[in-house]
Amino acid sequence: MTGAAGQVSYSLLFRIAAGEVFGANTPVVLRLLEIEPAMKALEGVAMELDDCAFPLLSDIVLTSSPAEAFAGANWGLLVGASPRKAGMERGDLLAANGGIFGPLGKAIQAGAASDIRSLVVGNPCNTNALIAAAHAPDIPADRWFAMTRLDENRAKAQLAKKAGVPVAQVTNLAIWGNHSATQYPDAYNARIAGKPAAEVINDPSWTDGPFIETVQKRGAAIIEARGLSSAASAANAAIDSVRSVVNGTAAGDWTSLGVVSKGEYGIPEGLVFGYPVETSADGGWHVTEGIEHSPAAQERIRKTTEELVQERDLVKHLL
């Protein structure tokens, strides 16, 4: 795990060690990566992990070396990223993260286990995953994921509240495109208690407006409300993402993941694009095919695709 002393990781590590991610019978070794200035804080996190006496926690490795962090790793959780600062253009942000995720990709290529899978959480996660994967050419493209599950969970919660039902009744919710304000949360192919969500709610003005805008801008709203970015909910979404890959999705349902496009739905090959993805317990997955979109939905998907192409162009020199 990178950025291991940060807020998201702090909300994530204890749940991994408790067996919530890989199961109650799977011992784990936590290999925790931080920059040198944060190593003291990371030592404190490790003390707390020790003090919990988790039966499944076999070892903790603390390091500022990517090579040591990823040596033999089966899963890479790439949480740490360079935040956007005042006056920083998007191209500057992408370049700053390129300096982080390129070396991480090289470390994964050089020393990770043969079954390594990596989930990029640090934003802009789609293009950060693209950069890391470009520096690990021997790692199959289907081993890389970018986290769109937080957006899926946010969208499910909004639909459940609007319909007045438990969130567990909301299924088949896809997030298309970039983890950004251009993403398209698709209510029209979602289902509530097995019925089309848009029919259950029956309020197109909300479904096409406030619903989409709330999901797209939820991260900014949380920062405004609590003065800090999403941490616990992001950690929870990372857990959900890994579980979906490890355990498989329910029959007839899918999850939202950013994956390397093979051209599905006309998306340019090679982009890390948010799709509805069906997974199996053996680690296999495929993009769900045959989903239909209205002209308005197609336009939203075109816009988020265009943004991802622009991001890729801005980091071409890093690929």
C-alpha cells in the first residue's frame, strides 16, 4: 500500500488486517510505503496495528523504497498521490503524479508476485493507472484497475434515498468514464428491487439533473462540509473493489471499475475507462456488453471519453 500513513490508508489498513478484504482464513503481510518525511507517522500506524493483535496479520514492512514495498506483493493498493494545489493546472497535476506512478509501475514490474493485481485509488486515478501500467509492460493489462466504486456507492445511496428503499435493493449501477466531474452515473440501466430504477423513481428531471450532479460533485461537497477529502468512504470503496475482483460479482449484477479499454462501446483502446464489469472468483473479469444508452447518455459518455483522451495526451511523454 502506498501513501500508507495517509487518511485513506488509515481507514483501510485495520480492515484489511481484520480479514474484511481477503477473508477470515487468509493471513496477510502489509508492505507499507511512504515518503521519508512521513515515516515517523507510519511507525505510529504500525504500533496501532500491533496493538490490535490481529490474528491474520503475519507481518508489517515499513519502507520508503518502492522496490522493497512491492517485492513479492500479490495486491498493490496505490493510494498515495500528489494533491492538486492552488494555481495548479490539470496538466501540472498529471505531470506531478507521473513522477510518482511511473516509478511505482517499474517497482511492480521488477519485483511483484506473478499474480499481482493493482488498484489505483490516488487521483486522477484513471490516468495514474495508465501511467503505472505503461511502466510495467510485462504485467497483463487486465491486472490494472482504477477505483470508480466510490462513485458507484454514492450513486446507489442517492437512488435508494430517492426511492425510499434500503441501498441493498439497488443493483446494476455503472459509472462510465473518468473519476471526475465528467463521469456518467447511469440510473437508466440501474435496477431497484429488480425493476428499472428510472421507472421506480419516475422523476426524469431529477434523474437527469440533480442525481448526476450530486454524484459528480460529491467529493467537493464533502471537502466543503468537513474541511477534508473523503477518507473512510474511499477506503470502503477500495475494499469493495478488491472484494469484487477476489470474490466475483453476483449473478446478473456488475460492479464499476476503471479498466484498460479493448474498444468496448467505441472507447479508444488503451484508455483506463470506467465500465460496468462482471467478475468471477478466479480473478477473471469482462466488461458487460449490450447495454443501451439514450442519445443524452451517449453524449455524456463522449464528453468523459474526450477528457480522458486529453489527459492521455498531456502525459504522453510519461508513457
